Amino acid sequence: MPTIAVVGEVVADAVLPANGIVDGAAHLTVHPGGGPANTAVALSRLGTTARFAGRLSVGALGALCRAKLEESGVDLSASEAATEPATLAIARLDDGGAASYEFYTAGTADWAWTDASLAPLIDGPFGDGPAPVAIHTGTLALALQPSGMVIERLLQRARERMTVSVDPNLRTLLVPVETYRAVIDRWASLADIVRLSEDDLEQLWPGWTPEQAAVHLHQQGVPLAVISLGAAGAFASLRGETVRVPIAPTTLVDTVGAGDSFHGGLLHHLAGAGLLGGRLGELTIESLHEALTFASRVSAITCSRAGANPPWANEL
């Protein structure tokens, strides 16, 4: 399988179930997470070589996250050890298993990238393996500074030889929605694939349909716009040609990491078909439908168990 580069945060997800406060104490279960890290885990477990650049804290929570990445087979050669603490997220589940988040990011490890420290992700050395065919990023690492501008400069260079994938994954309790609205077009101008969740769409452009959002993203130069629609499945537009796929059957435990797993499944399928490495010029609507259907299955399995726990290839 080809290699896909991923850059972004590694977060400890402390999950609080709907009945998790007992006798005045919160009963939390901590899972390794973070949107980009979850996508790297999904890619690696499915069989793609995922080369992840993360700043991994040497503390207890950072060690927990590193262990999951290593056990999943993620290539950490472009990552670095950080003395700062790991970022922490509290994921509160409602009665239906849907998650809402609050983040603790001040002084944590994930935002201190420099151009020089991040360059090996796309410039090598790559050992015995090939250079990446694509680079994926998003969530908080792209939205917070100073890491955001460093990653944007990396994407500008990567576009010369790689497909660029962006999942904004809005976190408006931490980053004001006005900030996202101010930068989304610039991010889109760097990207070949942009995936939004249904919540992202409503926050960015209230009242817009997926079709309207896709038209706008195409106008910024994005060939492939994908909108995840929760129970309604997923919508995608490839240069104006649209397709929808239903959600795959599942028994819902929680939605933590569902979108990240979906995106990992999509990239894995496209990479396996030899469709990444440029501006998606060989991608057809039929191939896209197959990739979206596969991604929906990956996401459904993740939703069937606690935390961001994407499936391995043999589970599909």
C-alpha cells in the first residue's frame, strides 16, 4: 500500500457517559484520540502506511497515546517527543451516544511545530519506503497558532507532489466560528479533498445544503467535497458530479472518532486504487461511490465500540 502522511494533534479523550456522574464524582474512561491521530490509526489498521507527525508528550497521557499509535502500526519516524503535557479533551456523551467536547490546550505539546521540525514528514528520509502520495491534516492543529500557519506552509509545498486532504472538524468551544469562517476558503484553496460533518456545515454556513457547500468548495479549487450526514449517510461532489451513500448498519455505542475513521477509510480506499498523488484526475464517480461505501463501513464499526477505536482490515 502507498504511504499517507498525517500531521496534527494527539489528544487524550476522557469520555464521560450520560450516567457518569455518581455521588458527585465524574467517572471518566480515558482513550487515546485526537482527530489526525485517529485518522492515522484507521489508515494503518486498514493496511495503509500512515506516517504520522505528532508531538508526543513524554508524560503518562502521552505514553498512553504513543502506545496506541505503535500498537496500530503507525510510522512515528516524523513524530517527536515533547516535554509539554498532552492535550486533554472531555467527551461528554448524551443518552444516544453522541459526543460533545471541551478541550484543555494551554501549554500542551501539540502546537509547537516549526518549519524545520515538520519538514521530514514530506521530505524524508523515508528509509526503505516510498514518499507519501497524500498528506492529511485538520482539527485543532490547523486552527490553533502557531502550528496552523506552519502546517499551511507545509501543505503549500506538499501540493507539488501529493494529494492534500483537510478535515476542519470544527471545535467552536475553543476556536470561534468566525475564525473558521475567515480561514476555510484559504484551507480549501490548498486542498484536493475537504470533508465536513453535518455540524461543521451548519456552523460554517447556516442553512446551506450539502450541494451549496460543495459548489462553494469547488469554487475555491477543491475537486472532492464530502459531507458526512450522520444517520443520513454521506454526500460527496466530485467537480460537481454528486453521489450519496447510506449509513452502514451498526449498534451505536458512541460517535467518538467516527468522522476520523470515515476519513481514514476513504483515503485508504482511494490510495489502494492508485488514485492519490495528484489532483484526483483519475477519480470517477463510480470509484468514489465504492470508496464512500467502504468508509461508511469503517465508521460504523468504530461507532459500535467505545472511544476512537477504528477497525482492523480483517474486521471488514
